[in-house]
Amino acid sequence: MELPYRQKEYLYPLIIILGNPIAYRRGIINLKIGLIQLTIKGRLVKVSFNILLLRKDKAILGMP
């Protein structure tokens, strides 16, 4: 399944849990997807994600 994404209006750097920035592609979060619906343990959840695209078909998702 391919999710539609678009350019973020306000860009920001991705910082990992240890407080270090990600160096790949300058580590800038520049894309987002709209609300999607997920079912987790029988509960319907609507969530959107910010995206940092990585190499071939990989990405880091973060919640805004």
C-alpha cells in the first residue's frame, strides 16, 4: 500500500531519543501524510505522520 504524502509547511530536524541529530539527508523532516485509520487491538485510531525518506522504500515515521 502506498500512502499519499505532501511537503510540510514548517520543516524541522529529526533528533533521535539520545538527543543526536540524524545526518542522512540533513535529517530534515520535510514530508507528511494526512490522517490514516489504524485498528490496534480492536480500537480504531486516526493518526498522521511526519516522514523522513531513507534509501529505497524505507522511511522514518514520527508523530507530530
